[in-house]
Amino acid sequence: MSADTDLISRAAGGDASAFQALVERHRTMVYRVAYQFAGNHHDAEDIAQEVFIKVYRSLDQFRQDAQLTSWMYRIVMNACIDHRRRYRPGTNAAAGDEAEYRMLNAPEETPGPEDQAYATEIGEVLQLEIGRLPKGQRIVFVMRHYQGMKLCEIAAALGLAEGTVKRQLHAAVHRLREALSQVRVTAGGRA
Amino acid sequence: MTCERHTSGDLDLYFYDELPSGEREDLGRHLSGCEDCRAALDELHAIRAALASRPDVAAPASGDWSQFMSRLESAVARERSKSPRVLSLVAQPRRRYVEYVAIAALLALVTFSVTLAFRARHVPSPPRAAGSAQHSVPATTKDNSAFAAMSEEHFERSKLVVLGLATKDAAHETPADWEYERELATSLLDDTRLYRLAAEDRGLDALAGVMKDLELVLLQTSLTDAKDPSALPQLQRLIKRRDLIEKMDVVTTTGL
């Protein structure tokens, strides 16, 4: 039995110190993903809190033979999506023949011009653009680009078809590429 | 003109090493002769380099986890008070309704298991696929009975959403009229995913399929903007297109 499964087993039995140790082992990973998704500390902290509360609620459901990281990633991804939904209602998800594709494509609010004024460096511009991506594209991009998860793993965790995830990634990359072109034009080819 | 290998998304998959080896080699050869794709690949490298230059943020702003941990501890304490995990050495006073609910759940489970056992004896087996084990009994029969009972309960709760949405008059409903369904859909979504995954693990493909459809409808419901006048009709079409009510009825009336 690995250290993680031992901790989960003990935490599921009510051992508070085991749950705390579990959080301490994984909070950095969770916070990193949450920040990459949210782009700010306030939301990242809320998401990370939600993740560990969900972990606590789901301790009984963790299968000892399952991969803890996959299980944790699944909770993190869903928490990211749920967080946006809870705190920024009013998206325009539409049903249709490709509902699976569209459901994660609800556009976010566009940031004000003051946000853009501060985005002078390419990295910053791209980071801002990631923050503007629809949440489905954003979580797929974050998990693929930063976390190195395979598209099939992301698809399994989100309960989507792999083709849908590929389209999400392509759409995200396309938008980042456009943002890169914009900043290169603005900077006169400096980048 | 933009090369279609670039617009199809193949280049992204190449960049992220997600192409099968044959296609990867093929695209590699294509890149040597396609300036458009090479430029696009350069952009991807530029994006990677630019994002890599961003600070790696993996802790709260202060760098101190103590506030985070104490906030989490409070939240977990609230969770614990709702459903204690520990059987304390000192007996906790229990509320009577909890006992009643537990007894009712146990009775429902026993009744359902007996019903399933009765059906297993008296209902002809469904046709099996050629080559399947004709006489083998799944090792998880007992687990599946309990799982079936839980799934049925879950379907009953979910029906409140699905039937609620399907029977509304889309032309005259206001957003507030289906706020209840939206909230309930949100609260049921995580459990639905867990049930689907559990059904997949148990090889209960038909049940997993219905759970997947249900999950899609719940997700769509919880994400949809209720103020959008086209939202309710779209959800109703989705429920109809997936035959969700009929499928849920079949599962709950015939069991697994």
C-alpha cells in the first residue's frame, strides 16, 4: 500500500491528521493547476478549497487500485469548471447536435481595456488570453500544456469524447496563436 | 493560403506528441516542405517559451499555507458535522430522523434485492452475445444489487430535473420557474459522474450509457443561462433527442 492510499484509507476512517497529511502532499499541485486555470490567487484559493472538500467527501469512493493522481486531477478539473459556473453564472451554453462540444464552450466575459494595457510582454498577453478562453478550452489547454496530461486522459476525466477534447485544444491553441500574432504586430516584430 | 495540415489540428497534436508514430513521421516529412506549417510550429514553440517564462505559482499569495489550512479545516469540520466519519468511542447522540432514514434505506435495499432475486429466478435471461460465458455468474452480483438500488434512487431524484424541464411550457416560463431544476441539476451532477464511472467499472454498459446521457443533460442544465429564452427549448430538445425519460423508465422498471 502506497503512502497516499494509506493516508486515504486512514482519512476515510476518520483520522484527521491523515487527511491533513494528504492535503499537504498535494496542495501544491492542486494550487498550481487552479492558478493556471484561474489566473489569480483569489479564485485559485477558492478552487483549491473546493477540491479538497470534494476529496474529503469522496474518500470512501476512492478505489485502492486506482491512480491517485488521476483521481485528484479529475476532481481538480471538475472543480475548475464548477467554480466558474458557481461564481460567474450567465454563460451561453447551447444545446445542439454537438452538445458535448458546445457545452464547455460558453464564452467568458471579455476583460476591460485596462487589463490589456498592462499586458506588455508576450507571456502576459498569452496568460491573459488563456484567462479569456472558454472554460472547456481553458481546462483542456492547462491540463495538456502545463500538466502534460494525454488528451485521452483528459477526455476520460471530463467524460467527453477524445475528438471533442482535441477540438477544444485546437481552438485554444488557435486563439493563443492569434494573440501571439497580435502582440507581434503591435511590437513591430520584436517578438 | 493556409495548409490544411495546420488548420486540421494535426500540427497541435504533433507539437504535443499526440500523433500516432506513423502520422507523426508523415507530418515530419510534410514539415520539411511546407513553410506555412513550419511557421505555425515555430509559433507553438514561441507560445511554449513565453508561457514558460511566467512565474510558477503554486502557493497562496503570501506563500503561507496556514490561512488556507485553517479555512479548509473549518470547512471540513462543517462536513464532518453533517456526516461524521468517525465512530467516536463516546456514543454521539443521534437524531431520530437519521435513524428513520437509515431504516427506510435499509428496507428499500432489502426489498429491491429480493425483487431482483425473484426476477432472476422467474424472468428468462436476456439473449447473450455469441461467445459470452453462458452460465457464469458475475462475481459482483451482490455488489450490483446494491448498486442497482442506489442507481435507482439516483434516477428518481434526477427525474425531478428531467421531467420538470421536459414538461414545462417553454413559451410561458420565466427563468425563476426552472431555477429549482437548475440547482438540483448542479447538485446531482457529481454523483451522476460517479455512478457512470462505477457502472462502467462494473461492465454495466447500458446503465453507464443512460448515466452518460443524464450527465450531459444535467451539465447542460447547470451551465445554461436561464435568462436565455432559447435555453429551455434547447434542453427539452436534448432530453427528447436522447430519449432520456424513456431510458430512465426502462432502467427503473426493469432493473439492471
